Amino acid sequence: MNILKKAELDHLAQIMTERKSRLLQEIREVLVRTGDERYARLAGEVADMGDESVADLLSDVSHAEVARDVNEVRDIVAAEHRITTGRYGVCINCGASIGYERLAAYPTAKRCFECQQNHEKTHAPAARPSL
């Protein structure tokens, strides 16, 4: 059951709205930047393999930034939907209330702290090699 006060809910909704606006602006900026001819020139007119690697790395970093931001926007949209349906602040696993403190720190949280810990233990990503 959701026990958030209206003022708390309004505050969290405002935080998410502002964050979503910033993320969408960042996504637009990255897409404009990566669509810039300078990126294409850097990738196409490299002087040596080191320059080509830098161009590839810059492109990969930009794509990773956009993917991360898009995922966060999706989380915010899902949280906004939970607000409109009255399910915001309710754990999707156990149905318990998600405390305001947790939501203030992580407004898109969909699990209570205990269920999130269990989820992370059972759904830990596989180890990947790093650079």
C-alpha cells in the first residue's frame, strides 16, 4: 500500500520531470554531436591505427551515453505511469510501500530495499572482460 503524502509525491514527480527534460536534452546534444561531419571525417581520414581507435572509442562512448540516458528516460516514463495508476511507491515484488527516503534517493525505484537486494543477488550480470 502506498503511504506517500501528496506533497512528497508531487516533489518526486517534479524531480523526475526535470531529470527527464535534462536527459532528453543530453540525448539530443549527443546525437547532434555524433551526427556532425567532424566525427565522420575523424573516423574516415585517420592518419594511423591509433587515431582510428580513438575515433571508434569516441563513437562507442557516445552510443553508451545515449543508451544509458534512454534507459533512464524509460525508467522515468514507467514511474510516471505508476503514479497515474496509483502504483507508484509500491514494490512490484511484495506489494510493500517503498519508503520516501528510498524514492527521494532513487525516484524510479520499483522495488523496496529488501526485494531490490534479493533481485540483485539473483539477477547479477555475468562478469565481462574489461579493457
